[in-house]
Amino acid sequence: MIYQRSSQLFAEAEKVIPGGVNSPVRAFKGVGGTPIFAKSAKGAYLYDEDDNRYIDYINSWGPMILGHAFPPVVEAIIEKAKKGTSFGMPTELETKIAELAVSMVPNIDKIRFVNSGTEACMSAIRLARGFTKRDKIIKFAGCYHGHSDSFLIQAGSGASTFGTPNSPGVTQGTAKDTLLASFNDLDNVKALFEANQNEIAAIIVEPVAGNMGCVPPTVGFLQSLRELCDANNTLLIFDEVMTGFRLAKGGVQELFNVRADIVCYGKVIGGGLPVGAFAAREEIMNYLSPLGPVYQAGTLSGNPLAMAAGFAMLKTLNEDATIFKRLEEKTTYLHKGIEKVLLANNIVFTINRVGSMISVHFDANPVIDFHTAKNGDNETFKKFFHGLLKEGVYIAPSAYETWFITDALTYEDLDFTIKAIDKVSKSL
Ligand code: PMP
């Protein structure tokens, strides 16, 4: 493969954009080399500026459940754009998508739209703090909830790739209100409750973690968090930015039958446009401005283009129950195929998977938290990543990321991918 134009574009970008990118993990720092520049994408395929084709397993970090440039989403955006791109006023479509989201997800009565997952999580903890009149939150190492100050404490994803989990600029004052626990370690959470009685406003968790690779909750973990929250008058926040509308219509709440108090969304809910949202039962949501005292706002929140894209996406997911079944089947097929070729090539690995989220870790031991996720052999991952890229398969440029399966993938694409993994494994 030739990456000539991508390399030139990256050199030009570096002069005017810090690190040449607008979001760090795109820079390939975790895997070395220069990033490829996207030119277009359709269905399961991504094309770069050198006209190389890749089967895409990132899918804009999750949202393209139905494939790139999904026609109903594209058409909805075009039609809306003709009528104006932003008003800073309420529109009917905002109510329509809110009604739809509330009907799809259990335990939520009201939802507010924002512009990113970061904003959704940041606003959710402000709301939880306002509602409970407490300051502290518990977050789990390796879970990423966006780049707002309270969360940049041992966050996963890009922050881990760079080994700078605690960013300068986050004040000690802010950091002290974020208590850190180990994912899947209930005793750890109990100890934090005991040491901070009546002080913890919320636990925020990726209910299926996706930012240290895919790390499922152990059986009963989420239910136990629910019980601990109930016993301590603490709110349970599910960050479903990756999992929402992907693992099931109603997200992880539905999948594992556990109730959250506040749920955060991003990406998917905008059909790939910059959207986030947070939702809860009425009593909590009514605490938000202008009804209640907790302030939260946004000039472009509920933007018509984003709402049109999101509505087209959610409507499709709501009306076609076979999508989630197909996603499960395709990912199982891929899972089995990868397992077979890695075993045949004597590679040491662990595969984690929940529904259409899957990750390959180059370590023999179970990956259950941030600590075990970090044991993976990064040098092997780098070779794996670049080998696959050359074969026309695009996975995330970091060992701490999840692969997202899209319904646009055919079984031929999956076979192509498995063959590519077989070939690359022989050179690891
Ligand atoms: N929460 C989770 C679970 C995420 O994966 C991400 C982004 N990958 C965010 C929050 C932040 O979303 P955004 O990048 O849209 O701000």
C-alpha cells in the first residue's frame, strides 16, 4: 500500500494543528507511523487519500452501526440542511427524537441533547452532584468519560496510549473529588463508600467498558453497584456512549437488566453527527435549568442536522429488531474465526467480546480491568495493527480500543479479515 498523499497531508497538518490531529489517538502515536487520512467511506469500507480501501472496524469509534453514509441518514441531513442549519430555537424534531429515545430505553422519562459524549458525562455528574448535594464521584480506572477535568484521572483510551493519564491542567481540587476504583472490584468500591460516608454523589461507569479494549462486567458486578448505590443514596450513572443503542435497543440497562439513574449517550444517538445526550427519570431531570437549579446549556444543542441524522438512525434501529441479531451473529463469526487462526499460529492472546464490541489482547490471562488490560504485549499489537493496515483492514491504532462491528459487513468481508489476520499472525 502507498500512503504518500496521507503522509504529505499529515506533514501539512502538523504545521497548523497540534500533532496534526484534532483528537490525539488519531495521530498513531500508540502504534508508530503516520496516520492515514480519510477521503470517503461507504458501508463497511473506508477509502484513504491514496485511494486505498480498508474494511473499517472503527466505524468512527462506534456510531456507524448501519455502515458509513447510511442512505436514510444522509438523505435526512440533506433535506434538513436545505431548510437552515441552526436556529438556536426549539424545533419539533427535538421532541420527536426525545420521544423515540425515551420509548426505546428503560428507566428514562426525559432526555437532554448536547454536542458530545464529553458534554453528556460532564453534565451528568453536575446534575448528580446538584441532585444529591454531594461532591465526590467514583470512577473506574481505564473507563473513559470524555476529557472534562473530573474524568482525566486514569482514563482509558487515548489518555492511556500516551501514558499521561493525569493531564496537567486538572487541578488538585478537582482531582480530589474523583475517587478511583478498579473495574470489576466490588470490595474496592465498598471500601470507598466506607471511607467517604454520605459524600458520594454518583458512581459513573462504562457498564461494558470499551476504552481498555472491551472489558465486560463480571456476573453481578453492575447489580451490586446498583445495590451499593441504593444503600448509600448515591446515583448510578451508566456511560453508554459506546454501548447505547448498540448492544441492545435499550443499551446495557436492557441487556443485563440493571437500572441506572442517569444514562449518558454520544456518537450513535447522532448517527455520526456531533451529538451527545443524558437522560434520567423525571425527578432527576427536572433539576436541570430552566426548571431546576443545575445549569447546563448549548447554542448548538439539538441542532437540526444532528437531530435529523439521529432520528433516522434511531428509527431504523427501533423498527428493525433483526439488526441486533445480525450484529451478534456476524461478531460471533469473526470472534471464532480470529480465535481459530491465532491458535493455529501459536499466538498468545485473549479475546473479549460483548455483542458487537470485540477486542484482541496479546496476553494469555483474562482481561478484567485496567491493570490486566495493560499487561498486553504492545509490540505485538503494533505489528498486528500495521500488518492489518497493509492488508486493507483498519482497526483502532491503540491496544486499548474496541473494534466496532457494523451491519454493513458481509460474510465475505469477515472471511477477508480472518484471512488477513492469519497472514499477519505468521509474521508476529
Ligand atoms: N464516554 C465514553 C464511554 C467514550 O467512549 C467516549 C469517547 N470515546 C466519551 C465518553 C467521550 O465522547 P466524545 O469523544 O464524543 O466527547
